[in-house]
Amino acid sequence: MRILALLIIVCSFQHINAADIKYPVSQIPKQLLKGANVVCRTQVEEYHLVSLDEAIVKTRVALTILNEKGDRFSGMVVHYSNLIKVTGFEGSLYNAEGQLIRKLKSKEIGDQSNVSEISLMDDSRVKFHNFNHRTYPYTVEYEVEEKYLNTYNFPRWFPQAAEHYAVEHSSFRFVAPLDYKVRYKAFNYPQPPAETIQGKYKSYFWEIRDQAVIQSVFASPQWREMTTNVFFAPSDFKMQGYTGNASSWEEFGKFQVKLHDGKDRLPQNILDKIQQLTAGISDEKEKVKILFEFLQQNTRYILISFGIGSLQPFEASYVASKGYGDCKALSNYMYSILKAAGIKSHYALINGGRESYARFFVEEFPSHQFNHMVLSVPLAKDTMWLECTSQTESAGYMGSYTGNRKALLITDQGGKLVNTPRYGLKENLQTRAIDAKIDAEGNLVMDVSTIYKGTQQDEVSSLINNNSKDKVQKILQQHLELPTYEINSFKYDLKKGMLPQIEEDLNITVPAYATVSGKRMFIVPNILNRGGLRLTFDTTRKLDYVFESEYRDEDKQVIEIPAGYELETPFENIAIKTPFGNYSATLKVEGNKIIYHRIREQFSGRFPPASGEAIAKYYNDIYKSDRLRIVFVKSQK
Amino acid sequence: MRTLFTLLCSVLLLQAFSQNEAPFPKFGKITVNDLEKKLYPLDSHAKAVVLQDVGSVSIEGNSKGWFSLVISRHKIVHIINKNGYSLADVEIPLYKSGNNAEERISAIKGSTYNLVNGKLEETKMDKSNLFTENVNKNKMVKKFTMPNVKEGSIIEYEYKVTSDFIRQLDPWIFQEEVPVLWSEFTFSLPGFFTYAPLMRGYLPLSFADRKERTNYFSVRDGGGAGQSQNYNFSAPVTDLRWVMKDVPALHTESFTSSILNHISRMEFQMMAQGHPLNNVNFQKSWFDLTKMLMESEDFGAGLKTKSWVSDDIKPLFASISNEEEKAKKIFGYVRDNYTSIGNSGIGMTEPLKNIIKNKKGAVSDLNLLLAGLLRYHGLDASPVILSTTGNGFVWEAYPNLKGFNYVVVLLKINGKDIYLDASKPQLGYNYILPYCYNGMARVIGDDFREISLNANTLQETSQTMVIIANDEKGKLVGKVRHTPGLYESYQARNKIKDKGAEAFFKEIEKEYGPEVVIQNTSVDSLKHYDLPVTIQYDIDLNLEKDNLLYVNPMFNEGWKKNPFTSLKRSYPVEMPYMVDETFLLTLEVPAGYEVDELPKQLMLKIDEDGSGFFEYRISHSGSTISFRSRLKMNKAFFMPEEYDTLREFMTIVVKKHNEQIVFKKKK
């Protein structure tokens, strides 16, 4: 018997040896290498929902790193927390021929806290490893096993992670009890998943092979439209004792109601204060404004989150005593304040971020697609939206971080998908007047007065609200596109409102703005607002062009130059109207004054690849006109 | 009578003394008056003002048979507006090492004071405001955030840290990004330890004083398996106190090596211990330190022994007889075959054997491997330890290894000094990056010596040649040949590696403006890291044939923006190297045109001391225009008093680089 056992061991040992040849680079199909820095040789992911309390997630991934640029994918980082445990972590490194170089030792796995930059404290941690190999190409293989102690959030299958990343094989298996309703939403995967039954569980299987690299281009659509991926979401779920169902937005909202239940009690001193602040005021809108200002003056944003604390707010009384909280806690506090004043409001879950984030949202697929919370206050005439984490934002204004998108209102009846305020061409304005004077040496002094509205005021608002006065001066002194300049004075006036507006007055000296050489003077009339792009028309493009934001800029300038000059090369006036935007720039000289007028209206929209030529012309025309130089020559008289 | 006199005297004394006393000697002394103050003349724009920051450190016996530092801190900040809220979040890093040495925090106390209806309202910090982040096995961070903070709040907190790392006392920093009205540090130094305090930065102390007293010390020795023992003794103690009042805020400007070099602070270095302890002199000479490093396992090991040189390496360089050729081969071998996992100070992170096996290591590992291999092959190579610019200066007067954070190699061949850094994949032979040029560096080897790596000796020379003529169709076309300095070459190589040559040239084309097209692009010496790259391409100006043509003779090579944006400067300008840029153009007058106007020539010196000059020469003969621009700096450091001159000088450079040649159509 002993001999037999030994034999088996010897045999299997040899067997393992032979199998050690894995992922030789020579086996990668040629078409996958083109433009690739990384080839995913195989990625096998399995999400196994054991019960509503527990799921096991197994991932095996092998990536061939072809060159230095692929190195950023060569490591493995696993995030974990109170609700996710890491139960397995292995790795191997192979050379180009597919021979095993070495395996990771468990002591090489790093482990550290991963408290995010915006957060004071949370429970997120990472385990990480990297072979730091550099003889290209090479292959890393990792196997990771995690245990999820909740079923609120499911992973997403996203085989093609980035540009220059080809996929030889990738699969995802979702395993759940027979009676569990598995919900998914597939993109660029037309056929249904393969379904099999294994005992008490049913499995759903997706798989792709041989996907060459895709490239992001100017005005690309969403990445998820360009590649295969599948979203998953729970029907029934459970998290730290709370249960819910995400099959509809309505049901999903009911879970949020539970999380907020009983969190709205306020201490007596705050109740008295509310009473005092609103006494004698009958207009509800005015009341909201006053109470929102009270919130802004007495709280600040601090993120502290453990476990379900990433979804559930602190109690209103906590915020009342500490004076801080995160978006949920502050929204809940404001909700409680309004409630105490007899005003109904709703929490609103939102996916905050640049405007492109807004389109990231999949309306028809109820699930946790949110990273932020605001408050929505329905009033008789309109709805007021409140960004409770900001100490400076106007009551009722959302801006580019939260405007122009969907939000999930949490009502007593459950969730309801609504639109946040829209800011478009009529709202997002920058209107500027420049009164400038150029002396005989070409030095320019100007008064610049600008009115910013809508999302065009967001950046200015953050500049003046987040910086001390000397810091504002410093930033202004750096970021203008002028060779050398001095900000002599500056003034800002913020008018709060549903559509806030900022008036800016600058006085700037620009030494040698105009180039005086000999008898000539060279001037670029557009001093501060040069836009456009240099684009070449890509005839091979297959993707639509997508433009996100809408805005309107108007610049009126009067530039006085020394007497005795006459225009040598005139300005080419231009006026273009396109489906992407309108642009016009005109210039005339009256006496020794240059009068320049520019209007740019940028539209949002989606355009087919065939529009490429017109789009390139549009951007190039603006680019050119905005930089046109005019030349004056001293009169011969 | 006598009593009255004494009383008067003590009142006077008290008054004289109180001027030198911190404004809030005890916790909880904030008044309504303090809260009502809205404006501080020191800085009327500040987002917050530190009313006082008082620290003290004493040395006490511990139960581990030795001594600990006990560091106390008491800080009070007036939050003026919302931008100052971040000062209400406090993080205190605490370290521990494997051998039972650690840092502990205790006695954390904090309050926020607000003015509510003319009355002072105090909100105390409680346990729920305190958090502990276990970063990794050697580090944790204690965090707290003050409750109830609003515009106009005053926050006050204090805490105590007990540290077993008595040789690593953190510097006391007087200056912050907000103004500080009173910054004070007291060091209660027992007679049996000697520390050297080192004042850094440009601001003077308001005053310093010292008091002598006697203190009682008790040290308990756990004794391991045996019985524990107590040692009790008294020893003289000196209370050294340093105070800086009305410290302005410090902001980082462009061309700053490290703000650490300029911030006002007091550093401490432990020098010796003495009676009643054993006499030990910690103050090592540079000679001692060099010897110690050479003998240590994690630095000098590979330089002295040979057993780590594995059999697969031995034959690689055996056949090369020329010394320099051999050195280049060995350098290339380490650079091209080993991965750098980043910089982690001067010590090795793993034994050389493992480095060779895994083919990866930190900067120190790779460069010590390089030094070892060079020596193994009979070459005169030594590691050099230095402090990179971001890490601050090291000072010659107090020999100490703590300030160094980077290792390169110095090789001597035929009387030449060759500097090598094998940890950067595309860095050439005999070139180390500008961030290594930060003053004193030390050669570690059989002998010891100091070298100075000074940016005032590092030249970055670039040359651009452009030839433009009419083609057969009368269009202006030409060739550009740009040979940058070694640093710009290194950056160009990295850029081409990251983004590809196509994107690299696209960017260049973009800088020329909308009409210009560049083609037939090439980069020479891309893989010859010892040489600068040469970037070449053909250029098509696509000028529109108007009555007048305007051409900037610098094309896109000129300075477009003055790098000195700030109007004033409170500390030196530290450029990474001395710039020497030459631009040459030969331009044929466009067919059918004649020269109407040329920019004026100019020769400009920064000053009479020869700090640098700018030359702008242009001439016209027959159908050819010759142009030359040269900007040369003879030093990289400029003092604050030279700033105005430097800024003005660059303004003129930018202006000249914008000027145009004018051609007009022949009639």
C-alpha cells in the first residue's frame, strides 16, 4: 500500500510539472496583440449567493503584461471591510514561455488601512501584492476568494477594464438558490446566459473570447456602451439585519425608509431654535432658506462610516450635538429640521460627479447606483433641492455635480425616480466685458467684468468659497493664459438663489501683451477666452460623438491703442451655425479703439460618426479665430 | 514695610515675567473677548489663526529599563472662516517597532468655544470624536475632530505622547500655512543626556531662556525571567525654552526644492549620555558613520564580501578588458534587468542574494548591487548617500545618517568621477537626476569624504536648429533638429515610452498652432541613454499668401509664459539646474516677398555679476535671414533680493520671443 501511495505521489508530481506550462505568450491570437499593453488570458469569476447573509466570490485572473505600459495592471488589490472578508489570496508569476517563475508567499501580501481621502474614518482596508517583474512579456495569475457578509451589492462583470487591454477569455458565473430571482442587465451581450441547475442552486453563465482592444476617442460615448459588461442586482437582500428588495425602485426605496426610521429626533434646544427662526414667517420657501442657512452655519462635512454606516445616517441628535456629519447624516438632519418646522421633504439618492457620471446611471435597472445624497423639498410652485454638505451653496441650486440627472426620491410609499434641476444653454452663462488700454510699449491694462451663471459659476464659486483672499489672488495670478501679468485688484459678488450668479471684477496689467516691433504692433484681440481644439477628421471612426455640457459665452471688448496706428491686416469676421454649437466673432476699428465681439454657444447632443468632418471644422474654426492676430502699422502721415 | 516691598517686587517680577508667558498657560482660559476678535493685524486674510501652539518634552524613566520621551502639546486655533475648518481635524501618527518600543497617546482633551448670544458656549470633545486607524503593523494614526465648529469658533486641544524612541525627537515647527501668534517649545533635558538643538529657517526666535532644577528619576527593569529591579536617582534638569511670536504663514512658490528647507523649526539630535549612566558618545564623526555603514549587514555587506555573486552573473563581464567598457556593461546590466520598486531610504530592504534572485529591489538595493558588482570586477566604485531635493538639506556640522534618503554610485575611472543611478530604466551612464543635487552628499567606502552636489554646477544645454526655404512650389518648408539636455531627453524618453512617439509628435505639432504640419518625424538615440536624444522633423508652415506675412523666428520654442508668477518672494528661487538654450534659424525670404521689418537685436544681462544673459540676434543678407537666440543662466539659485530682477529679465525674454519678422509682397 505504501508503495502504491508513493507511486501516486510521484505520478501526480510529474503531472503537476507538465501542467506548470501555462499561458505561453505564443498562444495569444495575433489580432489581440495589436495595440495591446495587456492581454487578459483568462478571467473566471463566480459569485455564489449562499443565503441572504452570505455570498462567496471567487476570482481567478491571468494577465499577460506585454510592456511597461501594462505594468499598472500587474498587481492585485483586494478591498475589504467589516462586510467583506478575504479568505484566499494566491498568485503566480510566469515567463513568456509559460514557465512558472515563482509563487507569492503569504508574508509578501501587504495589508493596510484604506481610509479614503475625503473620509475621517472608515473601515475599508486593502490587501495587495505585486511581483514587480520587468522582463516582458510576463504573466501574473491571481486567485482570490472573498466572503461577502451582505447581499446588498453585487459585483459587476466588466471583462475589458481599460484601453489597450485585450481579452482572450473571460467568464462570469452567478450561482443562487433555485427560488432566488437573479437580476441582471447586459450590455453588448445579446444572447441570454447559459443556465444550469446544480442541486439546490441554479447557475447563470456569461462568457466571451477574443476581444481586441478598444480605444477611447474624442467625445466618446460611455465605456459601457463600447464593450461587453453585465450589471447584477439583488431581488431580496440583507445587510446587517436589515432586509429589502431591489426589484423595483419603489421597493428599493422602502429599504432606505427603514434605514432612516427613527433617526429624526431633535434635542429641545434645536426645536426651540427652529421655532424662533421661523416665527412669523409664512412663506414656505423663505422658511426653507432660513433653516438651510442655519444648517450651513452650524455644521460641516465629515465622513465617518463603518459597515452599514455607508448607507445609514447618524441620528439627527448626533449631528445636532457634534456639528458635523456626512451627506446622509446632514441630509437627515436637515430633513428632521424641516419636519419640525412642518415642512415635508424627501431624501434623494444620487450619483454625483461630472456630467458624464449622470449618463452612467441605468434607469431601467433598479439597484444601488448611487454615491451621494441630497434633500428635495416639494413646495407649492416648485421643488427646492438642497446640497446639505455644502456650507456655501445656494438653497435650491444643484450645479454640475448633482444637476442634470436622475435621483431616487425616498417617499413614504417607497422610491420614485425623478429628474434633478436641468441647467442648459439658457442657464450656464458667462458674459464678459473688457475695457482695455494698450500703451506705446505694448503694455495692456484692463478692467474685466464677468457675470457667471448656472454651472459656469461652479468653479468660480469653489474658488472664492474654498480659499482665503490671498490664496484667491495667488490662484488668479497663476491660471490665466497670459505670458506675464499682474492682478491689480479683484472683487467677487455672489448672488445666491435657485440659479446663483457671480459677478467678478478684475483689474489686470499685462506687460508686453501687444508685440511692438519697429513700426508695427501685433495684437491678439481675444484676450481671455480662447477655446476650440485642433481636430483631424477620423474617417475610420465607428463611435458616435457625444457632447455633455451646454453653455453660452459672450465677450465684448474695447481695446484702446496709441494714436497714429492703422490696421494693416484686417480681422476675418466669422459666424458659424452648426448642430454642435454656434460661434461668431466680429471686429471693427473705430478711431484708435478695437471693438471685438464674440459669442459661443455650445450644445449637447449625440451625433453619428459621419458628422466627424463637420465637427472637426467647427472646433478648428473656433481654434483659429480665437487666436487670430491683427497687425497695426504706424501711419505714414 | 519690608512686606510691602517684597510684594511690590514680586508684582513687578510677575509682570516682567508674564510678557514672556504663553497667552493661555492652562487649558480652558478662553474668554468672550478672545471670541469677539475678528481680525488679526498679522494677517487679515487668514482662514484661521493659531493663537498658541505650546509643546514640551521631558525625559522620564520607564518600566522597560530605560527612558521615554513624554511630549505634551497644547494648541489653540481661532477658526476665522469655513476654509479653516480643516484645522479642526487632527491626526497624530504613532509608531511601534518589533522590539517592544512604541508610542502611546494619553490625556487627549479638547473643547470648542462659540459665542452664542454674547455668551461663551463650550462643547467638550468626547470619546465618540476619537478614532484609531491601524495603518499597518508599524504605524497607527490617532484621529479626532472637534465638535460644533463654526465660523468664529476657537478650538483648543491637548494631548500627551509617550515615546520609547528617545533618539528620534520630532522637530518643533514654528511656522504653518496659517499665521501663528505664539509658538513655544520647552525641552526639559536631564544632565545625563546631551541633545543638540538645531535652528532652521529664516525667522528669528523672539526669545529663548533656560532654568535649572533637580528632578527625580525612576527606572524599572522588567528583568525578563528574573526579578524586576528599580533604579531611583536624582539628576539636574535644564528647561530650555524657545518662543517665536507673530509667525507669518508660509506658502510654497514655484521653483522650491522643498518647503522643508525653508520652514522655521527646531531640530534635535541626541549626542551623548553620561553620569549616572554609562558614558556613551552618540555623536559619531563622519568617519565613524562611514565605517558603521560599511560594516552593517544592510549597507556595506555586498561591498566587502563576494559570496553573494551568483554563478550566472560571474561570466557576464569576465571577457571585457577595457575598464570603462566593463563599467558601462555592468551598469546597463543592473539598470535593464532589475525592477525598481521605488525609493525606501539608504538601507537595503533585502540581502543581495534575494535581490539577484527576484530581480527587483528598492533604489538603495539596486545601486548597492551595482556598487558591489563594479567592485567585484575590480573597479573603484563607492556608494554615495544623499538627500533628494524633496527631502530637505543635510547639514555637515552634525554628522547623522537620518537626513539621507537616496543612494547613487560614484565610480572613479582614469581620474574621472562618474555618477551612476541604475534604478531608473532610461537613465544614461554618468548622469543622475536633478533631484539628487541638493547640497552635501557622502561617499561611503574605504575612505570617507564629503562631496557637494549643487544645482549651480548642473548644466542643461539644449540646441535647436531650424532651416526653412522655399520649395519648388514656392511654399515655405523646412527641417527642425532639436537636441535637448540630458534631463529633457530623459523626460522625452519617458513620454515616448508612456504615450508612444505618435502622440509625442502630435503634441509638438499642436504647439506650433493651427496651420503648421509636421511630418517625417524621428528620434535619434532613443535607446542610447548616455546621449541626449535628437528630435527631427520636417515642417510645413502653410502660410497664407497675403500681402503681408508675419513669422515668429522662435516658432514654438520660445518662452511663452513667465515662470515667476508671484510678485514677491520670501525665500530663494531654487531652479533644478542651469539652463542654456540656443535656438538657430536660417530662413529664406518667401518667394515673391521682401523683408519689411525685423525685430530689434538685444543683448541683456541679468546683472553685473554674470548670473546669466539673453542674446537675441537677427540679420538679413540677400535672401537669407539668420537668427539666433540664447538664454543662459550661470547659476540655479537666486536669493529673494534678486527676485525682482530675475522676474523682469524673464518678462523681457518672453516679450522678445513673441516678436515677428514681417515680409511684404514684392510689387
